[in-house]
Amino acid sequence: MERNNTKTGTVNVVVSIVIFIAAAILAFYSKTLTGQAGLVFLGLGLIVNCVSYFQMRLEETERLEKLEFEELNKSKGSSSLFNITDAELFPAQRSREQFERVFLPVFSVFLFILQACISYFFAKWLINVIPPGLKQPTIAMALFGLCALVLFLIGKYSAGLARMEDSRLLRPGASYLLLGSYICFIVSVSHAAELLGFPGFDLWAARVLAGIVALAAIENLINLVLEVYRPRVKGKAARPIYESRLVGLLAQPEGLVTTAAQALDYQFGFKVSETWFYRFLEKAFAWIILLQLALLWLSTTVVFISPGEQGLLERFGKPLETGSILDPGIHFKLPAPIDSVYRARTREIQSFNIAAEEEEGAEHEEHGKTEGNTILWSVAHSDEEEFNLMVASRSLLSSTNSASAEKGAPVDLLSINIPVQFQIKDLRAWFYNHTDAGKLLEKTATREVIRYLVGVDLFKVMSSGRAKAALDLKDRIQKQADILELGVEVVLVGLQDIHPPIKVAKKFEEVNAASQERESMIHAAEGYAAETLALAAANGTKTIDTAESYRFRKSVETQAHAAQFTNQLAAFRASPTVFSHRSYLKALEQNSTNSRKYVLTVTNVRDVVTVDLQDKLRPDLLDVPLPGATR
């Protein structure tokens, strides 16, 4: 029997190598994602079969060594000339024990690291991959079907042998062979789906296989931890540490109960499967499953509508005439699939962006913002590529001459990220009038934004016309939504995050700064001109007023002098001598008022000089003859 196990192990290794090479060529030639992901299981099965085959060879050598020792004892008796230890008597046994104690745990750790790395690679590869389209799907489907048949026959035969106690080492490789058979069959189904017009099946099947690899890695890690605490029973063959129960379950789902019993017996170190509780569960397992399914089916009669939501009740795929709209709270209905409920958040404001999706949180704060939350045009606002739209050029809008319009660019580019907020008002229209009303609303809003921006001025829409443009876009999107009967109300269209493209933002800022500087200089010049003209007018008025005042003063003074001369002439005629002396003294008085005076007298006489400096009225003014008087 052991010799047959070794031969079976050899066949498993050879078949694994041939199928792996053939499947790899077919997978990369036909460009199937499922086939390329399935190569991981075929490769892991090849490695496990090689390790199982080597371990079977060690046990086979140990068995032959013990048979030789027994034959030698029978022929020469039990006496021995020398004391020889078991390690010296059975080197093959020592090699097998060292292999199981050292190599198998290291191999299991290597297997876990390999599965974890493959899972990480799949997560990076399959998340954004675009299916390239299958090549020669008919031929590839037939060849993968042939590989599935070969693996199924060899794996089924090995799995049958592995049920015997002495053939336990065939079980890990047989499980991988059967799983590889199923994977090859799934690859054939993905090619058939391509022919039937379902190209997305290949990608989703590949993602499912990637998830199974990740689960296998987690299971391998758990097995490594549990192996440390597993009780060892002397004389009981240990289960290979690299054997995957998940792979065995997927390869032989009919042996679920048996696999669970073997796992429990192996882990706890005693026959858990022989206890009364396990026997009861084994007998009532089907009824327990049916009861759980029945309870699960009955639970579909209760519906909870969360706050802010509304539900649409359907019966046999059609809405009820009355009571089809369910408000927040608990509701009862007929079990599925008779009644179905579709939910939508009608009480809250929903939104989408007409641009590339932005990352929220800290990353958004790092791009395009400086201290004080100031958004800069010259710094990227997100990691995604910006969404640019064409807007009309100012020179094209303002110029009536075609020759001058040809000198400048006919359009400008504008980077936008326009949030559109809406609320569902008619739940029936939202669900029934269109297959995907949300996507249609987004496409409609994008179309209206493109149509509107192509006819507005870049500088105006980014400055004084921003608020008006937002209201115009809101009205236009609402009008189209009403025409399409989407059942929504557009609440807001935000134009806050519109700016020139990052590549030209710096030059745009320079041009804008030059324009602002020009306007500043123009306003400064106009202010200087207004100030100069006002000062010139004021100075002219002042000069004119000064001249008029001087003329008037001179005229009055001249008239006063003329009148004084007339009066003095009358006084002079009355008394020329007195008038002359009085005028002389008056001049002397006026000219010597603020000057120091020295009186020089002789010393040999005693003359007394009396100077009366008191102002007196002029006699010529007092000695005016009265009318009719005679002298």
C-alpha cells in the first residue's frame, strides 16, 4: 500500500507540473484574468504535492528500514554484541522526525508569506484592472475543460486513497488537485460567458479567487498558532501542518461534517465526534439548518426604515396602489420574494461633483491650501487629474471684428469641481422612470454645465458673475430634471472651486496682476488729474478774488485820498502858514513815534522847553465855518 502511495504521489507531482505549465500558457495566451488568478492555486498545489511526495518517501524509507530490522532480528535473534541507540538503529526515522519538526513549520511559514504576498499583489492588480478581452475563447474553453477533467480524475482517485489512515499524506495534494479542477472549470465558464456577452464575469471570478487566496493565508496563520498549543498524543499520526482545511472543504464540500469532526478530534486530542452532543448535532443538523432558513425567511416580513429614508414597497415586482411609500419606522410585509422594499434617503441632501472625485479629509487639506485655509490656483487641489472645460474667450465675446478676433485664442480652459446638491421629492419617479436616475442626473448636470460655460466669459464667471452663473445653472439643471421626470429638486450648484488650469495658473496670475496694476495706475492718474484740476480752478478763483479785492481797496483808498485832498485844500486856503506847520509837525509825529529821541540843550541858560505831545484835534476840522456865518 505504501508503495502505491508513493507512485500516486509521483503521478500527482507529474500531473501538477504538466497542468500548471499548460494552464499558464493558455491563461496568458487567452488573456483571461480568472485563469491567471487560478494559476496561484495550481502553483500552490504543485508545491504541496512535492512536499507531500518527499514526506511519503521519508516514511517509505522508514518503513523499509523497520522491516529490515525485524528480518535481521528474526534471523540472528534478539541478542546484540553492542548497545545501539534507536537513533543509530533507525536513521531514516530520525530524518523523518527532523523533517517534520524543522522543515514543515518553516515551509508553512513560507507558504503563509507567499500567500500573503500574492493576496497583496491581487489587491493592487485587480482593483483597477480593465479586462483586456478574451482571445480565442472557444479553443481556450475546450482546453481548460480538458485540464479540469484530468485534474478531477486524478484528484478524486487520490482523495479516495487518502481516506485510509496510512494514506493521509495524499490528502493535501488531492484537495489542491480537485480545487484546481474546479478552477479550470470556472475558467471555461468565464470563456463561455464571454461568448454569451457577459465580459464582466471573468473579472469578478478572478476577484473571488483572490479573496480565497487571502482566506487561505489567514487560515494558514491560524494553523501555525494552533499547532503550538495542540495536545500531542503518543502513537497518533500528526496531521500535516501545511494541509489547508479551507482547500479541502472547497474541494470536497460533501465531507463538511467529516472534515469538521476530524479537525475537532485532531485539535482537542480526543474523540469529540463520539460524544453524545456531537452525535445529536450530526443527526439534527439538517433540521437545524432548515429551521434557521425558515426563521431567516420569516424575518424578511419585518422592515425597518431608518430616519431620513423612505421605502418603496413592491409586490411581485409592481408597486402597490396604496401604501407603497413607507415612512421611517417598523413595517410588516409578505415574505420575500413576494414583497420587496427599496430604500432611498429622501429626507437628506445628496450631492455629487461635476469633476474628478476628490479625496476628503487630511489629504484634501494638504493640496491647494495654505495657512488660513486659502485656496491657491497654482497648487493642485486633489490627487486626481483636474477636470478642464472650455469657456468663451473675452476677446471673442467683445470683438466685433473677425480679423481682431482671430489674433487671440477663441476659447479658454477652466478647471472646475462643481458640487451639485439635490433632494429626492418623488420616490416613484426616482425608481421607475429611469434605470439609474442618479447617474442620469449627474450626466445631465455635466451636459448643462458644459453648454453654459462654453458661452460665458472666463473672467466674469470667476468674479462678479459667479453668483448669477450658479443660479442660472441651478435653473437649467432643474428644468432638464423636470423634463426627464427624475423626481428631484436641485438645491444648490456651487461654483466656488473654479479656477484656471494648474499649468497656466501662475501665468494667469501674472496677467491678472498686471491688469490690476494697470487699473491701479489708471485710477491713480485719474485721481491726480482730478486733484490737479480742482487745485488749478481753486487757485484761479483765489487769484481773481485777490485781484478784485485789491482793485476795490485801491479804488476806495484813491477816493478817500481825493476827498482828503479836497478838505486839506480848504484848510490850506483858510490858513496856509498854520496848515504847513501843522502838517510838518504831524509828519514828525508820525515818523518818530517808535524811535528814541534825544533833547540837546545849552548849559549856560535856564530855558524851559515844554513839549505838549498830547494828540489834539486838528484846528482845520474844528474851525469849519457854519453855514451863513461871517468871519
